[in-house]
Amino acid sequence: MQTDQIEQLFTRADGQYLCARWGRPIVPVVFGVDDATLATVKGAIEAVVTLANHKMAETDPELGANLMVFFFQDWSELLEVPNLERLIDGLGPLVTRLRAADANQYRVFRFDEGNAIRAAFVFIRMDDALQQVPAQTLALSQAVQVILLWSDRAFSDRSALAVAGGATILRPEIGALIRAAYDPVLPAVATDPTHALRLGARIASLQ
């Protein structure tokens, strides 16, 4: 990937460059799916975490689970989840905005004192469009989008996934970028666009 392509993936709509990775092992929990889909979602998360050379754990000492994935049919269902309003500030107004926008997915991140990712909440409304997406594809897409704090515009014009030999896979250049972002020589959080140069150099060194 060219440096400007890397930079775009972490430059938000307001012009701010921000790349952050998880600062602790990931402990996922999935709500609203059957056992088969649960295994698919957790398998996709584990595959991406392994790709990043990061870690998973059985429990988070602070939160229990720090990656919560919710599948549902209507945004109003979130208002019925016990204690969710304690984890998501302004849950009621957020649900109102998402319903008005007819959104089918949304992600919320929480950060530690060093601004590395501490927790993430993934909300997936299974509308007609998403019901046509294979479970493995949907799970892999969500796993990729929570392994790093990407730009709010990342993947809007090109998916992080591709089809090869009839199977959906992570685009190799995105996989390489994820590995590079988790290299211990790089900071867990970066706000300077020159970080994209360092990511590019790490990609080259890891290949």
C-alpha cells in the first residue's frame, strides 16, 4: 500500500489522523444469534486477532467481556437490554438517530488512560440487505473493523474483504496493515500522519 492510502484509512472526516489498537486481550461475547452463528462470529474474531499477533482471553478483569456484539431486528431492542445504558452514554438519543438514518450497523469504542482501545460495542441490525450477506462474510467484516480504530470513512468505497476462489477473504494488503499496526515497535495510539510512513515501513519489513 502507498503511504497516502494508509493515511486515508486513519484520517477522519474532520481531517484528524488517529490510529489506535487494543491495549488488552480481547474477550468477545455475542448476543442474538444461534450457536452456529456464534461459532462463526467468534471464529472470525479469533482469526483476525491471531493475524494481528494480539491475544484473546477468557475474561477481562475490569469488564468481564470487552467486545460485545449485538444482533437484532430493530434499534429499539437495544433499549430493552439490561444495563446497556450504563455502558453506552446517551443510548436513547443514539437509538433515535440510528433509526432515523435507517442504519444497519454501528460501533462504539471505549479507551484506556493511554487512549488504546479498552472496549468495543458492535450493533448490527439485520435488515434485508444484511440478511443476504453470508454469516462468515459479515463476521469477518465486523472483526476487521474492530481490531483497529479506523477512519469513519474507511472502507466506504472499497471493502476490506475480497472474493478468491469462491471464498471471502481479507484483502492481503489490509491484513498486512493490521499486522504492522500491532508491531510492538509502533505506538498503540498515533495522531501524527507520519505514523502512516512508519506503518508502510513495517509492512515492507514484515513481508
